Amino acid sequence: MAGVELPSPDRTPTIRDVAELAGVATSTVSRALSNPDRVNRVTRERIQQVAAQLNYVPSSQARGLSSGRTQAIAVLVPDVTNPFYFDIIRGTQHQLKAAGYTQLLVDTEESAEMEEEALHKMRRSADGFILAASRLTDAQLAESAAAHPMVTINRASANAPTVVIDTPSAIVQSLEHLASLGHSKICFVGGPASSWSNAKRWKAFEDETRERGMTTFRVGPFAPKTTSGAAAADAAAHTGATACIVFNDLLAIGMLQRLRERGVRVPEDMSIVGCDDIFGADFCNPPLTTIASPIEQAGRVAVSMLLAQLNPLQGGPSRRLAVMPTHLTIRGSTGPARVP
Amino acid sequence: MAGVELPSPDRTPTIRDVAELAGVATSTVSRALSNPDRVNRVTRERIQQVAAQLNYVPSSQARGLSSGRTQAIAVLVPDVTNPFYFDIIRGTQHQLKAAGYTQLLVDTEESAEMEEEALHKMRRSADGFILAASRLTDAQLAESAAAHPMVTINRASANAPTVVIDTPSAIVQSLEHLASLGHSKICFVGGPASSWSNAKRWKAFEDETRERGMTTFRVGPFAPKTTSGAAAADAAAHTGATACIVFNDLLAIGMLQRLRERGVRVPEDMSIVGCDDIFGADFCNPPLTTIASPIEQAGRVAVSMLLAQLNPLQGGPSRRLAVMPTHLTIRGSTGPARVP
DNA sequence: CAATTTTTGGCAATCGCTTGCCGACCAGTT
DNA sequence: AACTGGTCGGCAAGCGATTGCCAAAAATTG
């Protein structure tokens, strides 16, 4: 290397510094770095070497401005507080990082307005969106799916690819489990009214219990937080049901606590089935029987689908729907029905 | 408004569109939007109205390119999996959003290399960094603190403002609690060797137990995960101690499970004190006595300190250190020492 | 060996916004 | 009436990349 020695003047190096040191034009540097085939091997290697030597990192700002791509994906979740979304975030984070993308995390606070606003405000700064458990209406969803690349998680949409966690089918399984334990009066403890998952879960519950001729109750809606568990527990206990299928584990865990306080024994007096198998479901007291979901994987799959949409490399149209399997995990919170 | 009617040709509007419609130069639009005092009230209002009407959102890319500021903060955590960091993230997320900043979340996987890499790669795309429980060496930390605005959480640094959660002082309190229950043989269950917090906690433990003339043991290091709890429990049980102070709740919860499996009763045979009071500490079995920390608040404070550093508005130098108070929360995992 | 095609690298126009600088305009002072 | 100082808005130069277009060079072909 008999090149010029640029005495790196403190300032972070730009593509021009690299170009000068390597004795080429900036366009060549640009190509060498992001479109390697477009430039001769030896030139490319020289450039790469200079870039490394200079510790050059392209400005994502500038790159984004000129190319229109930001290499960032916004992930919108209703509540960063909720362990369920932690797992989603973990999954997306992982997969995005692997693909060289940045994750823009947004908490929409269970609000459709905030969701819309984020979608709108970030449309320039993100190449695509992942909406977990969107609270948008079908129309809103369809509209934004048309406007930007996006994929939804646990929320079917006409226009956007979707990954759904197939909790409903495991609800059927749970009901079978409960029936086998002698339960016939079952209560569905509902989650947020605007939640698509909640509707699906209820539907599965309703269909299957009708089929089986079970006596059913429904209480709710409740916020998906442990703190709502007390109200949920009281309501459920009041119905006279001997078992509950609860919208999610957070709520179920809250119920467990309240039931214990009230002297209602779980599972002797009341069986509880949660959904999601979040962190904590295995060590609460009693450990929660729940519908285990590959949440993190759902996050990963969502990213893959989104990236496939953004970079339609090889053949065939990309998947429009991914259904993640679930299964019932039986722990201590379900047991034989109390004989009257 | 007898202005021109621009038939918004699908394309997302730029500052130029706003300028034309409002009949001013782009520079005026720019000022009206981000430096309101610099432009006459009526002009400003007209511009704002046009901008709203056009649904104009400035491109953060372009803005960043020309101004050098990105309005984004990178938050680096060792492990997005860990509930402790969830709380941090929640705090930063909240505060950043309130200030109009975007959060760039990065999982450094407990690795100093990844941390350095992220710091380097993102220096252009983030205005500042928040490092939670950094794994960097003091030298590395000092260097990067000199290079970019940053604040650390639970990691003192010469150059960067820091927010520390004062767990050590509550460790003293825990020891007092254990002593009052008759414990004299106490085991410290250590976390990651590279963790600054771990060192501080051990130090506090060591000093106080020596002072009190207690018999101490130390086991570890263990990874801060529930899955490491089994090994930790076995090691701790083997020491003959009647009580443990555990590096964090995750590990403590894991120990609880293992101890139960082994038939070691908590707290009858062994008392356990955790650290952090994470999600789950209150509903595990038995509920965990732990050192409660205002984790989310720590995240918020970190953001405030960072923003203060970035926008040194009013008087005085900004805080260099924030100490978050902690307290012992007694639940079911500690009890009287077994009499030999 | 001339003609043609393929590689390779440079030029220069953008991308959308910010900001230093300047001039116009408008009081308020001498 | 000339001067001074402050407001307000426009001009135009960037910011740091990407990329369409083109020409020189190299490789291939007839």
C-alpha cells in the first residue's frame, strides 16, 4: 500500500475519505461496500481494506436519504410491560439483528390512535412495520398494509401477511382436558374487548363447549394484567364454574393470587388454564396449566416474512400466513372437578 | 386560505410541498416547524396549518443528515430476555417517547465485544447511548464516554454520568434481617464475574458479614437465569449455610424450584433473599424476599440525564450521578433459622 | 485485426432538510 | 432626515451517501 496517508483529523471518516485514500471515486466505494459484484475484485479489496483501516461506518442517515431504505423496522406492541410482548420483542430483535436491521421499538399503549400515529410518523424512518396484536380496525389495518410493508402478529388482515399463534385449537384441547377431569361448568375469562385474539379464543371456547354441551359462563373484559386478576377471580368464582379458561397468563396469575387470598383452593375448588406460557407461568403457585405458545418464534417468523416482502429475492410469492402451533402444558392449576 | 391547491400526487409530501403551498421558502418552513420563535406568528401559523393539512412529517433521515442530530437514543442491554432489563427498557422507552426521541434497542448478549461494536456502528445513528450494566472495561468505558454522550446504569464510570441502584445498602439491611431471624451462616450466591453490580453486592456482603462476625460462604459465578438456579441451589445447600443472599431474583427463583425438588424447605431449612424485585418475585413459591429496586425509574432517570447532557438548556452542570434508593421487601422466602 | 460486448469506474444529480449569511423592512433614536 | 438595531424571510451551500448514465478499458467474437 503506497497510498496517501490521511491523518484522520478526529472527524469520523466519510465515504469521501475512503475514496481519497483508496484513490477512487466515492461511487466506487459505495458500490464496493454495498454492491460488491459491481466492482473489480482487487479494487474492492483495496477499498475494503482502507475502509477497515479508517474504521469507516456508512452513515445510515445519508444512506437512507439517498436510497430510500433505512434498514430499520418498527415493531409496535400494545404494552412493553407485558411479558408476552417481551418474547415477541426478543424474537424480532434477534432476527432483525441477524439480518443487519435495526429495531425501532414502539409502545402503543393499547391504543389504536397511538398505533396509527406511530405508523404515520415512522413511515419514513422504517422500511417496514411489525404490528403485534394490533388494535386497529380492519379498515385501518388494510389501509396501512397497503401503504407500507408490514406483517401482523396475532391479528389477521386482508392485506398484510400475518403470523398467528394458534391458541384456539389448543383451547379445544384444554376443554377436553377439563372435561376428562370431570368439569362441566366452565368460565371464560375475557381479555381486552378490542383484542382479536380474545375474540378468536372466545369463539373456539364457545363452539367447543356448545358441542360438548357444557355449561358456560363468560366474564370480562379485563385488562391483561395481573392486577386485574382480583376482579377476574371474584367474577369467575361468583359464576359457580369449577374451571376457568383465562385470556392470558398474566390475568391467570393474578387470579391465582386472589383465589388463594379468598381461600379458594386451586385446583381443588377451581381449575385454571391460562394462555401463552409466559415467563412466570411455571413458577407461580400453583404452577399454571397453560397453552404454550412459541412466542419468540412468532416474532422471528414475522421478521422473516417482512424481510421476504422487502427483498423479494428468489422465486415464488412469499408466505401470507404462518400459523404457529401451540400445545397444552399441564401443570398444577388444573385438577379433578370437585364433586358437588 | 386562497392558496394554491396541490393535488398531493400520492408521493409523501416534502418540505418543499409545504413551502409551495404556503408560499414561502423551505427554510422558512423548516424554521417554523423546529424553531418557531424565528418566524413571525402569522407566517408560522399558516405554515403549520398547511403542514397539518398535507399531513407532512419531516424525514428524520434528511433532518439527521443536515443537522447532525438523529433524535434517537440507543439503549444497550446485556440481555433482552432478562426481566430486569425489561423494566429498564420500559422506563427508557417511556421517557424517550415523552421527549420525542426514538429508542434503538440493542441486545449485547452479555458481551463486551458486541457492546463495543454497537457503540461504534451506531455512533452516527444515535445522539447518545444508555448502557445498562455494561460489560466493558473501565478503559473502554472511559473511552467511549469521551467519544459520545452516554450514561450508564449500574456501572460507575469516570467519564459518564451514572445511575446506580443502591442495592448494596439494602444488602446490609438484608443481613440485619437475617441476623434478627437467627441466621449466622450465610451464603452469597454470585452472578456474572464481569458484572460490576455483582462485585458491589459481594463487597457489601463481605464487609457487613465480617463486621457482624458471621460465617460466610460464596458460590458462583452463575449466569443470571432461572436455569442456573439448580446448580446454584445445590452449591449453596452444600455449604451448610442457612440463608442465601442471591445475586438476583432470576437466579433466586431458579433456586427456589430446585430446593423444592430436593426437599429443602424454604424458608424452614433455607432462607433466600433475592435482588431486584422483578416481575414474578411476588408470585413465585414461596414469594421471594428481595431487595426492591426502582428499575423502571432508573431507566427514566438515565434518559433524563442523557437528554440534559445533549441539550444543556438552563443553568448548572447536569448531574453526574443518581443513586436510586432500594429497600428490603420481606415475603415468604425468609424465616427463622433452623435450630441445629 | 476490426467490431462488438462486457466490465469497470467516474461524473454529477439527487434525496429532504438545516443553517449561516445576507438583505429588506420596520420601528425607534438622534 | 439620517442612523441604528432588531425581525423576518430567502438564498444557497452543504450533510453523506446512492445511482443512472456514460465512457474508457478489457475481453470476446467473427
